Amino acid sequence: MPAELKTLTKLGLVILLLFGTGLLLFSLLSRSPASSNLSSAAVDPAKLVPTWSYRQATSSATVTLVEFGDFQCPSCAAIYPAVEQLLQEESGQINFVFRNFPLPQHPNAVSAAEASLAAGSQGKYWEMVGDLYQHQGEWSTPANPLPVYQKYAQALGLNLSQFNQDLSSHRFLSLINADISDGNALGLSATPTFYINNRLFTGALGYSDLKAAINAAAHPAP
């Protein structure tokens, strides 16, 4: 093969390689960073946000974040600070809804959910949620966690008589079971599970992936 032809052939291969690399880079850069973090199929909103659920909501919010969580789940406790940070940073932009999905392998998860709702009936739901997650190791191991719940309730200034009555009568168990039923209908098997604007979040459980997916939902590509 003549030297000139060899040179042209090598030049052509280099051009093709550069062109292919350019296409790949363009594809990666133009793709939404959170596009792979949300499922393509939307879920029935009625299965995600019932009218009675506890939520942090504002009329200006463009994103609804729903968490199915278990207070005894270590992963739920681990992601709790990230969720709190996002809610503070995006104040007014996110509607946050928490749904109870206690897993059968966590014996104190249902009673913890009952304690949160009993506190909620006295206006201290989110405060009790914080206590349960931040001190998970304190109440998750005793055979009877009631004294620990009572300690939190007392610190929050709750009416202990009403709190104890709500727990002993299982006043809020039907609401927890309704959450579980919706979670089962959605095919959930693990916690925490997040939905963003009715789409399942499939990214890694961490602040950066959640934030990217929330930003993508708030500012969808045209």
C-alpha cells in the first residue's frame, strides 16, 4: 500500500474515532442528570397521597415527595437527615408526605408508627418523627418500647394520659394498615421508598441523587 494511502487511512480512522467520541460526550452531557433516577411510569396519586396523611405542604410547591418508611429501618434513619436538609433548602417548593410501611422483621415498627400518630393528634407529629429516627437504637431493641415513647412524649409536652390511651386502644392502627395496603398495592418490599411527582425514585439513597431528581422534576426538560 502506498505511503500516501496509509496516511489517509490512518487519518480517516482518527476522524471517525473523534467523531464517535464527540457523539458520546454530547449524549452524556445533554442527558438529564436525574433521568435515570425516576421511573417512566406514573403512579395513581390516590395510592400515594390520601387525604388523611401527614404532610408538609405549600400551595407554591411544584414537587411532591412521598416516602414510604419504617421507623425501625436503619436505612430510613440514615436518609432522614438528607430529607430534612432538602426540605429546608427547598422550603416552599416541596410537598412532603410520609407514609408508614413497617416491615414484618421490625417488631417495634408498628408501635413506633402509632406513637408518631398519637403525637400528631396533639400537634407534634414531625417532632416525634425526628425523635424516633434520631434515637432509633434506644427504642428499637427493648421488648417493651412504651416507656421510651412516653419519655419522648413528655419531653414534647404532650398530654401523657391521652397519649397512653391512644396507644393502648390502637386508635391509629387502621391508618397505618391503610398505608401498608397502599404500599402492598404498589408492590413495595423495602424501605425507604420514595416517589417524586408520582414517579418511583430509583437512584441511590443519598442527598445528591434525591436532590438531582427533585430538581429534574421541578424543572422538566422542554
